[in-house]
Amino acid sequence: MTEVTKILIVDDEREYRETYRMILESRGFSVGEAETGVKALEKLEEEYYPIVLCDVIMPGIDGLEVLKKIKETYDKSVEVIMVTGYGGVETAVQAMRMGAFGFFVKSHNPEALLIEIGKAKRIINLQKKQNMYSDAENNERYLYQSKNAKMKEILEIVDKVADTSSNVLLLGESGVGKEVLAQKLHDKSSRNTMPFVAINCQYFSDNLLEAELFGHEKGAFTGAKDKRIGRFEEANGGTIFLDEIGEISLNTQVKFLRVLENRKIERMGSNKQIDVDFRLISATNKILADEVKNNSFRQDLFYRINTITIEIPPLRERKEDLLDMIYFFVNMYKKELKKDIRDIDKQTLEYLLHYDYPGNIRELKNIIERLFVLSKDGILRLQSAIEKEFDGKSTIKDDCIMDFNSARYAFEKDYFLKALMHFNYNISQTARAVGISRRQLFNKINEYNLREYMNLD
């Protein structure tokens, strides 16, 4: 697998930009150019470049000012290598103190620059991998584990097919976590050190989607001021996730099918073929078989993308996971919003446990966030504005009552967690208050996996 890394060259001297471009493109890099510091910052606003090669001495905003603004805006997500025609030690030291990754003198051997760029690539890939596993660890708490029988089967299938090259089609209502499951498939595959690129097809018009997927050359259409690589190239070596694939037009479907068959693309405005190697995961909330019958989705493409089909159940069909999800998001927002929340109002919890969630996990997450924002006394409770959304939807119906064991499990878990929250997780005080021994309380903490909410070591 080959990886394409994008580099932005910032230099007011054209000959240096062209020389760097020639060297870097011959090594497989995708190169952007800016002749001034102002234009460099504008390009970084429009497009992400993980590595910037920046001249120190330029008219207007000099290289050190560009470096300062990049670090203020992008922090560690962009690595900057400073370049100068003069080997001034003071300038180099100043640049490094400001956060520059490295320093290169133009008169030196270009191989030294390539070595420096190689180091930056390794650091960026390591950061991406660490962030990926951090995100996956968070997501696993509320989606990668389940008490629901159907969801358990799905997670077993994911484990089996993750490290294959088979195309996967994820089906399910909006908000059930299709992208999170796609990320899990990527994380558990041998491609997990390479990019995971997600794109929602319904966000783009037909022409814009084609430019987004395939990329374009400078001048390919009105407004195409620079060359841009597409998502297929960006995902090279890794995984591309096409959400709402049922929204792709028939014209784009034909071009997409050709990519799947040949594993080659052509940027818009170019006839040069570029090899791509990616694993495809698609998702939709449409019934594609019906779309094929209605001639709005190509049958040959449908067969191509659904080698493995996984249908994710809506949240209302996996109510046994609700309590864990509620407290997961409570714990998440306690950290994120830095708000001291001690309890959930009993009526509010009752609403949350029996609401049908037409927006699924996404809606649950948004509701918990709003409860946090509106909370004034450390208690999460429904406000009148939110209660209106539940009117007529939260009544406990016969078909959604939990079985006795599940209800008892939910009650005891909530009971002990509330007690611990009330006493700020003090084990001795909590045990005395509920009338059991410390050992019995520790057993309950382990039985109901309460450590993840308490942050106990």
C-alpha cells in the first residue's frame, strides 16, 4: 500500500517552488503552492495540508509569522519545516521554539530535506493512530458492546470480516451509528494505520460530489484555482466510507462502478490515470433493492457494494443498552463541559428509558447535551422546552416494557450509581448510607461495571 501525503510549499521564489514540487512529486507526494504567507494561510483555511514547507524570508508576512499563525490555529495537527537561504543559528533556534518541526538550508543536499519530511510523516501517522484508538476506545463504550442479541451478532460479524477486502454495506436508520461501526471495521483491519476517509454523499450536488471524490486539476471548472486530490486518493491504502450512497446520481454511479472495477481514477480536467487501493464501506437508510427496481440505483453497482450486508437495529429495539448509553454520555459531557452533575431526576430518567428515539443514538446524545446545558443545580431534569418533544412519545407501552431481570438490573445499576454520585464516589460513606458493607458495594461496582463512570483506578 502506498500513502499520499500532502505538502504545501510556501516560497516567494518560483524556481524554488518548482524544484521542490518536482522532487516531492517524484516521491509520491501531493503538492500545493503559495507564493506569499497570506496566500498560504488562505490555502490552509480551504484545504488541509499536514506538512508545510515554509521559506523564512518573504515579502509581507514572513515565514516566522506564518509559523506562529499556523501553530495558533492548527496546534499539532500541522507540522512546519522552515526553509532559508541562510543558515542563521538564531533564526533556527527561534523557529524551533515557536513549534517548527525542523529547519533546512536551501544550499544543503535535498536528501536532508526528504529525511526531515519523512520524520514529520511518521510523527503525523503516529498522532493519527493514537487519536484513532482514543476515539475507538470512547465509541466502544456505547456501541461496540451490547446486551442486545442482534447487536451481539453484528459485532461478531464485524470481527470476522474486518480484516478482509470485502465491500461492506451498512443499513439502518439515520443516527444508529453506521459511521462508528465503519470506523470499527477499519480499526480492526490491517489498514488501520492508513487513512479512514468518510464522506456523506447527500451533502453535495452531483458535480461537487464528483469533484470531491475524484479531485480536480487547476482550471478544470469555474472556481478550480488549484489542483486538489479527491477522497479516493486521500483514502489510498486505507478505507473510504460513503454514507448515504443511495443519494449518488446515476451519472456518478457509472464512474464509481468503473473505479471499483479498475481501481484507477482520473481527476476532473485530466486524462492521467492514478492507481488507488482502498477498502469500501457504504451506508444508507434507503432500501436499495427498491431503488434498483425504480431504476434510480444501478443493479451492477448494488451487487458490487453489498458483498457483506449488515443491518443495524434502531435504538428502540435495543432498550437493554439504554442505561449504559445514558450514563456514558453523562460521563462524557461531565468531562467535556466541566460541569458538576450529581444526579438524574427520577422522572427524567424514566422518560429517557422509555422514549422511542426516532433520531436514535444521535438524538440521545443531543438530548443529554441539552440537559447538561440547561442544568443549574447539578441535577439533570427535563425542561419545558424539551418535554414538548416527548409529548405523546414517552408513554410506557406493553411492547416496550423490559423483562423482569433487565428491569432489576437497570434499577440496581442506576440506584448504586446515583448513591455513589451523591457521596462524590466515597465508598465508605455510600456503603453506610445504603446499608451494606464496603466489600458488598465493591461487588456491586464490579457487577454493574460502574468503574467506567467513576474513573476509578
